[in-house]
Amino acid sequence: MTFCVRVRPLPRPQVPVDKNSLFPPVLLIMAVAGISSIPVDGHDVVTTKLTWSKEVSRVVFRRCVSCHTPGGPAFSLLSYAEARPWAKAIQEEVLRRRMPPWNAVKGFGEFQHDAGLSQEEIHTIADWVEGGAPEGDAAFLPATPKLAPPLATKFSGRRLAFPGRLQLAAPLSLRAIEIGRTAPGAAFKLIADTPSGQRIPLLWIDNFSPKANRLYVLKAPVALPSGTRVTAYPPTGVALTLIGS
């Protein structure tokens, strides 16, 4: 006589989600469990020509290692062995634009130390992971990057508190924009309209994260003549300071 036994799968554990966290639950679970050095799958089928050594490491070294380095605030991504176990989690964070942490929308104002990934860089990482995340030939690896000095958190100069709308009584050479206390998830655009009719995009924040906040230093000063109207859309719920000379 043959007996059949039905086995019910165990329910998946529910992990609380902190919407303001820069690290998703999957990363936190892996870190706590101490499995960050175990490969995700040693038998992934490789379907891409993109490799860690030739393409992906260059994106990571350029955009990520200021935080993701030994002794840094996040797990290291300096080598393939360190990055490969996190491949799927990195892909998810990059596609959702949660990593690297950068509140500003690209192309709306130009800033020093812009940490946001370009669309090409996002595709490079996502396609590499989707194609099996191969290592490639180590001969193509770039040199280990030198860590950049910490980003400026203060900027000297003339400071103008910005209440949401402001008409300049005197010319301003705008050098930086500082975001003060602002609600998580806030979204706004900051635009300058000059007396001559020129419209200048200054800053666009989408889904503001206080943990990713920083001083936004412009690549080049923006000359705003007297009479320029600077407006936030919407004009309420944001605390900004314009810094210049």
C-alpha cells in the first residue's frame, strides 16, 4: 500500500519596511545573517557580454565607493567577490533610484559631486545582473580608486532664507542651495525667472529623503540679476537657503 503525504510550505517571514531607510530589508537580513560573502548562485547562466572587470566596476568605482568601502558606512563593493552576492539587491535599488542616495532629478540644474546614475549606467548594472553577473577578465579591471575627500556640508557666502517665493532686490551669483527641514517624500521644483524672460531650472527634488540630503553646490555660479523671481513649485512645505555672493 502506498501513502501520499502533502507537505505545506512554511509561510514566508514578514519583514517590516522602513520607507525612509536607504537599505532595503533584504540587505539588512543578509548583513545580520553574516552571509555577505556567500555567492548567490554558482550556476547562473551567463547571457551578457557585460562584465564586472570591464564595465560594471568602473560605474561602481565612480559612483559608489565613497560609501561602499572597507570601514565605510556601508558594505564594501571594491571587488567582484564582495559585490557579487549583492547583485540582485543592487539591481533593485538602482532601478528604483534609491542608490546611490541622491535626491535631485538629473538634468534639472547641474551640481558638483552629482551622485545620481545616468540612464546608461543604470542599464549597465541592470543588464549585467540580468545576464548572470559575470566577472570577466581581471586584466580589464581599473585601478583601485582613491577615496575622495568628504563632501562639503557648509558653504560660505551671502545666505538668503527662501520662503517659497522670492524676488531679488539685488543681483545674486548663486553658488549653492541648502535644504533645511523638509518632510520625507516631499517633491518640488525650484525655478528662477529673470526680468529679461529667461527661465532657469535650479533644482528638482522628487521623493525627498532626509538621509540622502546634502548641500547642492552648483557646477558653475548662476548669475541672477536684480528683480529675478525665484519660485518653488509647490511653494509650501520646503525650507531652503540660497547661498551666493
